[in-house]
Amino acid sequence: MQPTTRRALLEGLADACGFVFGALAGWGLGILLGVDFIRSQGYDLSSMLGLVAILLGCGAGKWLSRRWLRQALGPP
């Protein structure tokens, strides 16, 4: 496998894992804070804050996975 293809595959997998695990972490944090988007009825303030927690978790997870990958493989 070409080095650029391997790196692109690893970046894609890191992005996907960071996004999913970050979303799960954000959802868990929202549940701990009492704002659950998944199980709420309607679109009130509590459910919107739960959605924000999930979205922040997605972004943070992707950022952390990219940072880890950069440390493991070095800059492109």
C-alpha cells in the first residue's frame, strides 16, 4: 500500500472513530447534566442543550483523534 494511501485511510478511520466516540461522550455528559436529547419529547431548551453537548463531543472527539494521529505519524 502506498504511504499516502495508508495515511489517508488512517486519517479517515481516526476521523470516524473520533466523531462517533466523541458523540457518545457528549451524549453521556448531557445525561449526567440532565439534558438528554435522545429521550426527550419535543424541542425544548433541555433537549437543545443535549444536542449541543452531542455536537461539541463530535467536534472534540474528531479534534483529539486528529491530534493523536499527528503525534503518532508526524506531520503530513
